[in-house]
Amino acid sequence: MTVQHEAPGGSAGEGRDLLEVWIDQDLCTGDGICAQYAPEVFELDIDGLAYVKGAGDELLQAAGATTPVPLPLLQDVVDSAKECPGDCIHVRRVSDRVEVYGPDAG
């Protein structure tokens, strides 16, 4: 199921945009803060690193794997990105791949 989300900083009339999240495992410290904030989206694997989850709670372990951000969990995902000690959580618009939350957000 695809969920649409209001893009941050958008003005009225720009419409809605899909958001996705991914984790840079090279920077992940394994603290698990993301899984505490949004266990529906993030999970620690046996390697001690966090991954995003896809359909059916499947861990997406490919480098750069993304998953849609469900609108009801948007604030939890944003808080995860803000609190992550490894600065490894990236939330971006699907349409233009611009990061809106995370270490590369402008």
C-alpha cells in the first residue's frame, strides 16, 4: 500500500509527496533508538545494526534499501532521525530524492 505524506516546507498548492526512509548501515551505531521510536519501520538485526522493514515486516538488508513512511508514523520516524547518534537515518521525498529529514537535509 502506498501512503502519501505532506512534504515538509511545502506551500499550499504544491500538493502532497511520498516520503521514504533508509538507513546507512556504515554509520549505524546499533543503539536501537529508531526501533524504540518506530518498531513498525525499524528493527535491529542479529548483526547489531538497524534496518528498515518492508511489507510483512521483512528486513530490507540491501545497501540503500528504502521503505515508505506511513503517515501515522511520520513523527516517530522524524524523531528517530533526529535522535540517532550515528546520524544514519535518511528521510527523503520519493519524487526528487531530496532529503527532508536526516544528516543531509537542507
